[in-house]
Amino acid sequence: MNEINNSTPINIYDPSQWTNIDTKLRDLLVENGPIRIIDTNFPNDTFSRHFSTTHYIPKLVNGERHDRRWLVYSKYLDKVFCFCCKLFSLSSGTCSSKLASEGSNDWRNISTKLKTHETTNEHIINMAAWIDLEIRLQKDKTIDKDVQEQINRYREHWKNVLSRIIVVIKTLGKNNLAFRGKHEKIYQENNGNFLSLIEMISEFDPVMQEHIRRIKHDEIHSHYLGHRIQNELINLLTSEIKNKIIKKIIEAKYFSIILDCTPDTSHQEQMSFILRSVDISATPIKINEYFLEFLKVDDTSGKGRFKVIIDEIKNIGLDIDNLRGQGWKVLKDSVPSLTLKSLSQTRWESRIESIKAIRFQTPKIRDALLKLVEISDDPKTKKIAFEMNIESEYRKKRVISRKKFFDENVANEISKSLEESFRVDYFLYIVDKAIVSLQNRFEQFEAYENIFGFLFSGKKLRSLNDGNLKTHCLNLEFFLKHNNQSDIDGLDLFSELKVLREIVQVEDNSLIDILNQIKRLDSFPNAYIAYRIMLTIPVTVASAERSFSKLKLIKHLLRSTMSQERLNGLAILSIEKDLLGEIDYKKIISNFASKKARKIDFK
């Protein structure tokens, strides 16, 4: 029916509508055959007569039944027509019977008219034309069926190939393994982990065996094993994961952000962007911190970072009005001077590596320069080395002449001075930073407890009298108010908690246990919101630190030039690998196939 033009009637199987019969409509009707009206109450005419279904298959004198396959009834006109004469006589003009044109409803004489019609020469000619067209359409249908089966087999083969490729990408991604090697051809030395796994699978799997055979014999042009396809599938997988994360957060409504910055191996500032929310779709409820991506930060000022965060929250489709908490890492200041290379902003052990150059590398650098002057013919190089040698000899003489004086008078004072310098510039500096950081942290925890502390346990709720509980509920309403709108109603929360504290009997219930009880009872809406918001607020930024560990594994010195998109894709596969089990591969393959239509190079 979809192939018929816009003038085609809605009920094309009723003969009253067959006024303008073109080739497409005739072929469609013949292919599907006449549709009989059986289960209906046929209307009576003025003589209380009506059409009977016995006319479809009349009884012969010998008791056999004769099927008038050509007889059709029009519900709209309450008339009967001859199917073949209606379709074929209008173009050829070979039948003058009313059954071929306007139809007949002479129910009193219909039996006689039908018997007379089916024996006419015109009817027999039109029947032959109908049967001939029917046979030709069946043959064409058989040919189309064979072609369609071939197409289906071809499509199924590529679905199976892509499924295996996706599994390989998923395996490499979640284990932080490099994909490519020096070469990108199958069965070539040093062709990387991706192609090596494809080769391994093909040793046991018939689908990949056939795929590799086609590649070897140049039977296919697009083999889907190149780096462009890898990137495409990585993006599709990670997009699906991100969509699932965003869907969970939108369902949870409230969320918090956890942020931290570090430079990567290419000295690009990377901000880890993590969302924390209560997964209310899970049973039991879970608290999740989802890594979303590394944000490239060009402007490292507070204003620049703020803009990046706000833009990203909008880009992923979240409402910033539902943001209820923030977790930031307080960046330590770099210790001035006394360094030969930049200091790590987040890891103190890296600072030890920074000063090793002073202790171990200087003599080696000097020896390398002296060796260079011996083998170099460059006059500039020789001049620099000559000056360096003169300076070196001069320093040696000064060291020898002053050694005795140093040993007798200065050594002890310098030792004391260095010890004091280390104590003031390093030890006390670190201790001071630690004290300030801990003080800020405890102040934050104290403020957090003042707001939410009355909800921490069933025991805490029961320890409060009604007056104090009511005060805490109203304070929480005020704290959660923005633009004269609050997440909860304090008085309603007070009423709910008076009942809830009697239900929560276990003293050591965790907050998540209480929240699960509230969800199960489905009777405390304000308490449900309050506990969700409380559990949404982050207490550490450890998840951001863990993401930096993945960053170092993914983007290292040998892979320092990868794109930001690929970095984020591999990071999501590695960090959020638990969500890979929820991915619908059929959807990934379908999306991939739709991109093929845009003529992307698949080699």
C-alpha cells in the first residue's frame, strides 16, 4: 500500500473505490487477492432481502462446493462485483455486466445473475488475464524473495562481524590497552592489540574466519578494521554510556559535581568532570559517582574553569538549578625556585622526581657535552665546550683553595642554615598547608552536620523532641530554598519524620537503608527528597584522583598526541566499564549502519 500514490483510497480492497485503476493498484490487488466480507450483518433492502455468504461458495447438484473466488461484496454500496471483470474490463472494455461496473444488489435474482455471469466469454477472458498476472507476480515475488534472502544473509554477516569488533574494542578500552601498533594490516608484524585479537578470534570463530578470508582475497573493500572505524565505534559506545548516565541523573533530578585538575603528558590542563547522584532506578537504591569526561581547560583561572563547567552542564542537558553540591580539590601552590622542571600540582611524590635532576643528572650532562666536543666539527660547539672547560678548571682551583677554609669555618654553619631552610621553606610550609586544608574540611563537615545531621540515623531522629525536630525541618527548608522555591516543605517534612522515626527501629541503619525503606513505603515524599539531596552531596574528591590514574594509563609519552575525543572515549570505557553490560549492541550497530549511508571512509 505504501507504493500507491496519494490518490489511493484508504480502503483499497472495497470494489466501490476502484474507479481509477492504474498498474500499481491492479498489481497490489491481484497480489493480495479479493477480500471477502463475511462477519457482518448485511443490510436488508425494501423487500427485506440481503446478500448471503452462501453465494461465495454455492453448492453444486452433485453436492460439491464451488468457490466463486472472483465474487466480492462492497460494504459501502451494499452491492456485489466481479473481481477480475472490475479490474480488467475497464481498460479493455470486454465486459458490459453490471458486476464489472456499477455492481448489483438485485438480491431476489442474484443467484441467476451470478450463474449467468460466470459462464460468459467476457468473464472467462478476464479470469484468464487475472490468473496470468497472478502467476507472473508470484514468479517475480520468488525472485525478489531469493534476493531478499541474500541481502538478509549479507546483513546478518556484517552484524556478526561488527558485534565481534565491538567486543574487542570494549575489552581493550576497559583494560587501558593500546589499540594500534606500527602497522595497520592484518597478519602483519607489530600491528597492535586490536588486530592481534581479531587474528586470535578468527582462529576459532567461523564468522571472523570468513571475514578474514574475504579480506585476503580482496573480495571486500570496507573491512571495518581500520582506526577510523575504531574511533567511530568507541564514540558510539561512549555516547551510549553517557546517555545512560544522563538518563539516570535526570531521573534522580538532583546531582553534584566533583572536579579536579591536572596536566596531562602533553602539558594540557585536564579537568576531571564527575557527577554524583542517587540512582533511584536501581533496587536497592545506589549512590553513584559517574565519570563523564576530561574537560580541556585553556584558561586556568577560576573564572575560566567556572565557564567551562557551566557550558558543559548545559551541553549535556542537565538543569543547573538541580545542582546541590560541589566537590573541589584545593590546589597546592608550587614551591618557588629550586626546581629544574615543573612540579606536580596534585602529587607530592612527583616533587621528589623534580629535584633528582640536580642530584644525579648534572655530572652526566657535563660528560655528554665534553664527549660532544670531541666528535663535533662545529666551531660553535667547540667554543662553548672550551668556555665550559675553562670555567670548570677555574671552579676546581677555587674549590681546592677554599676547601680548607670551608671545612674549618663554614661547613657547620651551612649545615645549620640548610637544615633551617628546609624546616622553614618545606616542612613548615607543608604542615601549614595540611593544617589549613584539614581545618577547612572540618568546617565544611560541621556546616554539613548542622544542616543535615538530624537525618543521620533513626536514633538521631528519636533523640530530638518535637520542637527541635520542627526547627531542623524548617531550617532545612530554608537552606534548600532558591528564588523563593524550596525542594521541601518543612512542616510536611516534620509530620513525615515524626511517623518515620517510629518505623526505623534498627539503630545502626545506614542512610541508604533508610532511603530504601522510604522508597518502599512510598508515603514520605518530603523525607524522600531530603535524604536524596543529602546523599547527593559529595564528601570526598577521591573519584577525581582515580580518574587521573586512568589518564596516566591512557595518555602517556607513547600516546601523547591522541585527540581529546578519543581520550574521553577510552577513559569512559575504562572508568565506567560496569555500564558496558547495559549497552544494547543492536542499537550501536544500527547507529553505525546509519552513518555508513553518509559515505564515511570505512577502510
